[in-house]
Amino acid sequence: MRPLRLRSQWGKAETVKIANTCETGMTNQESIRLFETDTLAGEFHHVDHVRLAFAYLTEYAPLEALERFSIALKGYAAARGKAQRYHDR
């Protein structure tokens, strides 16, 4: 993964690692399948959330992508005892 220097909303510089399909070897379809079956390895951070949202939008029509991602994200959060962290607003 390549490091990327970002400035947070509070002005603090942070280094994060961005994984893309070339670096992970996974296609968008594979990432979605692993997420929907709750077999995606590792932790799930904001950058992963954004990448998966992009993957859904490249694979499905916008409304279907929204529905599928929302269902999978609710399940992911609930499976970790953090259902309250998911919200539509």
C-alpha cells in the first residue's frame, strides 16, 4: 500500500495507507462479494468505506448500489455489535 499524507478536518496531518485494486489484487466484484459475505479481512476504515462505495457505483446502477451497500454496511456494523454506528442521515 502506498502512504498518503492527508490533512484532517482539524488541520492535523496524518499518514494513511490507500489500498487499490492493483495493490490488493482484488477486483471490485471480489471486494463487494467479500464485504457482503462478511469475509473481508482486516479493519474497516473510512478509506475502505469510500473505496467500497466507489466499487458498488462502478458495478451497479446508482439506486441498486445504494441499496446493496446500505444493507451490507448495516450487516457489517451489526455483526460487530455496532449497529448504532450505521445511520442514513
